[in-house]
Amino acid sequence: MNIGDRIKHRRKQLDINADDLAIAAGVSRATIFRYENGDIEKMPAVTLEKIAKKLRTSPAYLMGWTESNEMEENESVQTIAAHIDEDVTEEEMEEILDYIKYRKQRRKKK
């Protein structure tokens, strides 16, 4: 599977239409389809990150560097921590990770 296939597969899996993905990524609907069809091979990193975020996955998955389409827990913690204005301690990082695990368990029960 190439990057376009992974984008399309994940978009369909989450029932996200191309228009919504395009808005989230800051590109046109046609550009999304061109990515999915392989017409555009080089994607700006910032666009890749926005697409991955909307598709609730990692840029590494979309690039084919990992097989898991779910964000790794460590990636989630780092992403969250990056948005906190102050330095995050190891203990706080662990608390964030514990909360993520808790939320995933609750989601599975629904």
C-alpha cells in the first residue's frame, strides 16, 4: 500500500469525506484525490501532519513506516505535551499516558 492508498483507506474507514479532509489539511478536494490516486507523490510535511491528525493516525503510518494505523501511545503523549505551555515532567507524561489508556478502554466498552 502506498501513501495515497493509506489515506483513502483510513478516510473510508472513518467515514470522512474528501471535502472535510481537504478543509482540515488546507488543500483542495481535488488535491486530496490527487494524493489518493498517486498523481502527487511529494506532499509537504505540514500537510501530511494535518491529514494524519484528521485521520486519527500518524504520519509514520501514512508514509508506510509502520503498519499500525493507530497513533502509538508515545506519539499521543508527545503530541499532547507539545501543546502544553510549560515543561512536562516524566510523572505528568505518565499521567497523560494513563488517561489515554483509560479513554481507549472506555471507547471499547461502548
